[in-house]
Amino acid sequence: MKNVNIENFNEKNFVDEFGNIYTFHKRDNKLFKRKLTLDRYGYLYVELISNDSKERKKFKVHRLVALTYLKNKDNKPTVNHKDGNKTNNNLNNLEFMTNKEQQIHYAKNLKTKKEVRTIYVFNNNLELIDKHKGFKTLMEKYKITKSFIQGSINKEYFCQKNKYGIYLRLKNEKPIFKKQKYGNIKIKELNDNKIFNSITEASEYYGLKNCFIIEGIKKEKSFFHVFRNKKLKRYFHFVKI
């Protein structure tokens, strides 16, 4: 155990090689082990009393241990936890480093490598036609977006065919299709007085997504839609017939 190597705080306060902090109480003539607190960044800190008892200041425990026990010839500004555990303030787990050295240490020893998953590609006939490692080559080959891939591989089942004509799975298992509740019903658009044999037929006619029409039917009221080209803005009102 040694006096902490902090100016104006080095007479009453002590630190050992395991990261425990003690303060000497003159009145009781004994050392008291200090309670450590976890900050929002995951580091342990302690509030120490100055030599003249007029000042209180918070210190990170790992820095107290390092400053007291380790030499820092190159005056490196940060203290690194070798095992990545911010609460392990044992002397053997600490070392002085630059910010760049910390980044290199993290990338080399602590960063978890992301698993590159195999993605299986099925066509409209539910036949396996391809498989790829990761997103990049898949996006380039089929001209699809990252959001489409993420949405497809996370679906338990599909309700309708998509514009790309492919379905993606993380296992070599055929995609499952389930009929939509509103899939094969006749509907009518009241503003145009036009009847359609299915929601898909209406969506293709107006250039709307099925989900907009279904939501309108559920709520039994009209809805306003602005098309992407913004040349057309209008109300729609679909009902089951």
C-alpha cells in the first residue's frame, strides 16, 4: 500500500495494488476503506479529501493505481485496461498508453469480429438459385438495398411477391408464404367508383403499396397520399364489397 501520487491529496489517502482506496482518519487513528462508485462510462471512481481537509475531489481508481505504482517515462496520457474490464483495477491489468495505442490494442485483442452470414436466395418458384457471404456482393448482383436484405432475412413468412423476384433466408429452407387476410377480396375505390378483384390489382392500378390500402380498409375511412414524384396528391377511400 502506498500514498496516492496526487499533489495535495497524498497525505491522508492510500491505494494498494488491487485498486482498493483507503483514507486515514486522524480522530480514530485508523485507515478506512473507501466505497467506490461506478460512473456512467463504466469506470470506478472515489471522492478523496485533500491534505488540509478543505477540498473534495473525484478521481478514477485506475488512474490512481497507475500514477502511484507505474512509471510513465514517455508521459503517455491514458491508462489502458489490458483485459478490457474497466472495473479490474489490479496493477497487473493496467498500462500507460497513447489514444492511438489504445485503439490498436482494442482492435487487435478485444474487438469482437462480426460473423459473416451465408444468405440463401430463392426465386418466385421457391427454388434455391444462389447463396452469398455477407450483404455487399448480394446488393451488387441483384441491385437490391441493405434494408431489403435485412427485412427479408428477418421475416418469418412472406405475404406477397416482391418487385425483385427473390426471397432471402439465413437457412437453406424454402420461404413460407401465408395468405393475407385481405388478399382475395373484392374492393371498391369510392372516389372513382371503380371495383377491383383484389388489393394487389388496386395497388398496381394506382401505384400504391398494399399496406396503405389494407390500413384504409381497416380504419374504414379515406386517406391522403402523396406520390414520390409529387405530381399527384389525392384522397383514396377503399371499402370491401
